[in-house]
Amino acid sequence: MDFLQTLKIALRALRTNKMRSFLTMLGIIIGIAAVIAMMAVGSGASYVISQQIASIGSNIILVLPGSTTSGGLRTGSGGAQTLTSDDVRAIMAECPSVELAAPTIRSSGLVVYGNMNWSTVLMGTTPELFEIREWGVDSGRGISQQDVDSAAKICVLGQTVVENLFGSSDPLGKIVRIKKVPFTVVGVLNRKGQSPQGTDQDDSVFVPLRTAQRNLSRSQTLNSVGALLIKAKSEDLLSKAEEEINNLLRQRHRITGGKEVDFSTRNLSEILAVAEQSSKAMSLLLGAVASISLIVGGIGIMNIMLVSVTERTREIGIRMAIGAKKNDILLQFMTEAVLLTMLGGVIGIALGTGGATIVSRMLDWPTLISFQSIAIAFIFSGAVGIFFGFYPAKKAAGLNPIDALRYE
Amino acid sequence: MSNVITLTNIRRVFSMGDQQFEALKGVSYSVEAGEFVAIMGASGSGKSTCMNILGCLDRPTSGQYLLDGLDVGAMDPNQLADIRNKKLGFVFQGFNLLARTPAVENVELPLVYAGLHSRERRQRALQAMEQVGLSGKENNHSSQLSGGQQQRVAIARALVNNPAVILADEPTGNLDSSTSEEIMSLFNSLNQQGITIIMVTHEHDVAAHAGRQITFRDGIIIGDTK
């Protein structure tokens, strides 16, 4: 007996009881739709996180200045300016695992252009920062080493600042006042989006490091800098680079024995990797919860198939009498069950995909439907049919034709 | 003429718990090709058990059953299914057609399990329906057919695979007397075309259509008249 014929018989049987077939399928439809939607929401979240990782740049170590104790009061991390431009130079020279190092001086202040003003983050830094963050310019140019050396009064703007100060007009070459000091806008950066902490990375203005030290910072020593951004040569060398920096800075800052460490290092990628891990675990958990409804749906299929076998005992008897083998009957009922679940699977995939799209539109929550999750859902729905269809089909195939023919 | 069916000392014992019931107590007879045999007997006489064994739906406890020269008693269930498919045609008292299925597909069904292609199936099914006088009713479902027409569909289904024997179990049991008469004359004309028919009945006037009557009582044959 060929498969096409088996399929035809199964389709006719399902059509005969349309309402029942649909209700039976509903369990699978809901299960598959839930799995697809949950996976989409979960992988959407981890997609966002991985995007953020990419937006920070890869293999990055953050060196923060430590706290100081003044008059018995300890300031928090970053409260003191314990790092200097010389530290940066030393790190570049003496740490073999470090590829790039960029000092930053961060403050905030009012930027004024014409009659517009905007309070934003002011960041003094060197050209290396943009390399480390993999952040290019959209128009104009970036900060050059020459700008840093000459303490030029130029600035590079983030997209958010441009939108708020210039609207749609071209900012290149215009003069803005930052903390009342005039700066020439030489470039606009590419859009970077949200940071993993949720702050708008495009809401910032970059100026040469030395310019910041002289004109924007309130620090006493002109040489001091804020946090350092350091890029390791490769992902494998991240922890080695961290160790090298630690050792070097301890040496340079003469920290021995019980003396308080005046800096700290943080491995950003590691933190984000943990965040990504937890979001993956979350989506897996959601998928697992949703798949429970698939199992419930599968039990519904088994239940209905058992009823169907009992109802159609006589039909089974007729088929056996005119030459159907046990395997023909087994295959017929298995096909029916698998057809039921696979049809439910296809409808469920469509519903789940639609549901995920609606969720992402309405709640502004990113969703990602992977081909993989669709394939898994489809295969899984087939597997549910095989698993829960086997017992009823086995029961049908095991009927004695004489009894089956006599069944009323 | 050669024997289509040869039963030699067939015994069939049913055991229910520790009780044993011997439904057939050593039955032997043979049927030649082209014969029309009526098997008669009261209920419990063993005629149905004998019919089940003839139909390869059941196997004898002991004894030998040769169908068209094949020793059927020694076959496994799958081989028996094959034999039922290729050598036998069944006609039942309750017609036993598939509901919600067009008549022609009911007739085709044995050929489906025989693995024939759809075009050949359809051709042979239409031919068989013509043979029983049902041309034009191919696409009617069984609920749209009268009892006599349903039984004709069943007979066409039994004929379609050119079986060695047609086994009919009370084929007129659910029909009124005039329709019974029609069905019996159809059997007679099929028999005249050379088809071997074995029919179980308890009605003497139906049995009279057959050329030979075998009577069962208490698991043995008590009469065999031609």
C-alpha cells in the first residue's frame, strides 16, 4: 500500500470529524505557538544583549580610579583621580597583551549653539578610544593625536546632541560653547544606540584629552585622567592583560602589603557574557514551560485516537478481512496522528510567529524568530504525533479481525 | 475438476479459562472449482467457525486446510492477510462497506492493499461494478444506496481481485425477500461464469440456489447433498 493512499485515507478520516480534529489539534497549536513566541521573545532579548556587546567593542577592560581616604572619609570608586596619562603610556609600553589603551575624562555640562542648549556628557579622550569602541564618524573627522597634543578646541558630537542642538542643519564647522568655552565641531559620530546599562551612548560630546584637562576639568593636576579603556590583543588574552595591568599599576602606584589599592579593573565582556547567559537560560526556561502544553496537547491526541480506534473497530475489521496487514493499520493510524500534530504544528508556527510580531510591535520588545526554532517546533510536533499516536495505532493493529468485524 | 478447497480433519478448540470448547470436531470436505456450496446449520453448529477458518481469519487447532493448493494452516498473520487479499472475496450479512466513502472506492479497497496503481484500480473496480449491475452508482456513498445496492457493492468488492473463492456469510440476512432473490440470482449468474462460491445461510430457500448443501451440527458435518 503506497504512502499517498495512506495519506488520503488519513485526510478523509480527519475531514469526517472536522470539529473534533480541530479541537484535538488546538492543544498542539497552542503548545507550538507558545514555544515559538516564547523562544522569539527570549532570543530577542539575548540578541539585544549581544548587540550591546558589539556596540561596546570587543575584549575591553575598564580601569577605574580608586577611592581615596581624606580625613577619615572614603570616597567611592572613581572618587579620586589616581590614574595619569603616564599610567596609560606605561601600560602601552609594558603590557604585551594590551593592544590599545585610551584615557578618558568624563564630566557633564551645558553645550550651547545659537539659542539652543543641551546638557550632556563631556568626554575628553584620545583617538584610541574610537578604535577600541569600534566607533566611526558619520561625517567630518574624529579626534586626532595632533588635536590632543595641541589641546585644540575642537569637538566631535554624538547623534543625540546633533539632533538637539542642530536639528536638521549641518553642524560641521559650527562653533558651540561648552561650559562657555567655544569649540569647533569637526565631526559627527555614527549612531551607537543604548548601552547595556540603558543610557544613550549617542548623548555625548568628545573633545581631545588635553583640552578637557585644561578647560573642562576641575582637577588640580593637569596630568590626571579618569577611567581607562583598554583593549586586549585577543579574547584569550583578556584575563592575562587584566593581570598585567594590575601588576604594573600596583608597581607604579607603590602598592605593597596592606596599602589600599587605588584603582580597579573590570572586564566588560565578561559581565555582558553573564547577562547573555542568563537571558539564554531565561528563554530556555520559557520554552520548557511552553513545551508542557505540547505534552498536554499530545495526551489529547492520544485520547482522541483511542476513541477513534474504538469507534472504527468495524472499519479496521473490514480492512483486515480484505487484506490489510497489521502494519497497514498501524501506519494508517500513525499517519492520522502525525498529520494531526503536524498540521497543528504548522498552524501553531504561524500563530506563534504572528503573536511574536504583535508583541514586538505593541510592547516595543524585540523578538527574533530563528529558522532553528521553527524547525525544532515542526519536528517536535511530528514527534509528539509519533509518540502519542503509537499506542492507539498499536491497539488498532492488534485487533483480531473476527472480533473487529462483529463489533457493534 | 481440481479442488479449490480441501479440508482434512479440521478441529478448532476454544479455551476459556480452564474450560475447553470444541467448535469443530474433525471436519473434512473439499470444494471443486466452479461449485456453489451452501453451508447450513443452527447457531452454535460450527458453521461460522468453519467459515472463519475458510476465510483465513482464524486458524484451525489441528488438521490441514489447502486453499488453491496452498497449505494455509501453517501461515503467519501477514501471509494470511495476503491470502485474504488475493485468493478470497468476502460478502457479509451487514454489507460492511466503509461509511462516507464512494462506492467505487469501496470496491477498489482490496486492490489498494494489493498495491495496484490508481488507474488500474479504478478500471478494475468499474468493471466489477458493471458485473454486478451497478454502473452509474460509482460515486454514491453507501448511505445513498439501498440495501440490495449496498450488497452489490460488497459483491463487486469481493469480485474485484479475481479471487479463487467468494465467501458469503448470510448475504441475504439483512434484505427483504425480493431483494434476496435478486442477490441470489446474481450469485447464480456469477457461479455460471465459473466463480466458486461458498455461502453460509440458515434459510432453506436461499440454500436451494446453491448446487450443494453441507449441513453442520455440533461441530461435525451431518449432511452433504448435491
